[in-house]
Amino acid sequence: MYGMVNEGIRTFIENNFGGDAWISICGDADIDMTQFDRLGNYDDAVTYSLVGAIAKHTELPPDKVLKVFGEYWVDYAGQSGFANLLKLSGKNFVERVHNLDDMHERILLTMPNLKPPSFELEEVGENTYDLSYYSTRPGLGSMVIGLLHGLAEQTGEEITVEQTQERSDQSDPDVFRIVLES
């Protein structure tokens, strides 16, 4: 995973719990660094270890940690050099979700080793969509739910999201049912 994700985790923890908490979490995660090169490539195990240590520190289950971080990630990424890509990806929630793959394609120009996820949005009823999420990384469904809520908040829309299928050997994508409430 790129260091930008781990740096996002660091800023989230420092902003909400303080620098001492971050140092403690890094120790619990058995990670000897406290900052990450945003464009550096790190083993996914580093990120998963951080999530586990945050869960221990905050006494939240890992899926809740991922959901909260997913919501935070949208604003964090929006303050980075990729902010314009997010704004240009659409004016409303559905447009932005439809264009996530295009946004990741543009990011690949800066981060050539990026292994981005892929998203397929299908309208299944009035204001109701199914989102298929394909990733080489397992266990990030809760983060996707947080990301979706963060995107909706950015566009001033309200949604409900339910994960209807988890990725497994028998089915490749995680699937989420999204209902636009506003």
C-alpha cells in the first residue's frame, strides 16, 4: 500500500488522540517508523497491523476502525494533491462513484505501483444501487462503507449502505446496496 494511506492513518490518530497515542499504536503494531513517505510503497501488512493496534488502543472492533477511517480518508485525500481529481470526478454522489476507476487511472500516473480497487455501480431501482468492489486486498468492506458515506457527505447527500456480499473464493467482489436518501 502506498504511504499516503498510512500517513492518513497517522494524521487521523494524531488529530483525534494525540501524538503519544500514535507512538503507542506504532509500538503495538511492531512498526519502527512513525511517519511514512506518501509516495513510498509499503507492505499491506503494515496497514493491517496499524488497524489492529488502533482497534486495541480505541477498544473498537477493526471493522469500525476501518469505517471511521474510510469516512476520514475522503477529506484527507481531498486535501492532498489529488483534490482536483476528486472534484472533477462528478458533482453528485452517483457521478463520483461511477468515476472512481477513472480517478484511479489518473492517480496511476503519479503512483505507478498502485494496485487500485475497481468499482462497478449498477442502478437496481429508484435511488437504489448495487456497488461491486473488486480489490486484491481482503477485508476492507467496512472501509468502503466509510468511503461511500464520506463521498455522500462531500456532495451533501445522505445514503444508507449495507454490505450484501462479502468477497470469498466463490465470489470475487464485495457488494454493497446503496440507497440515496436525499
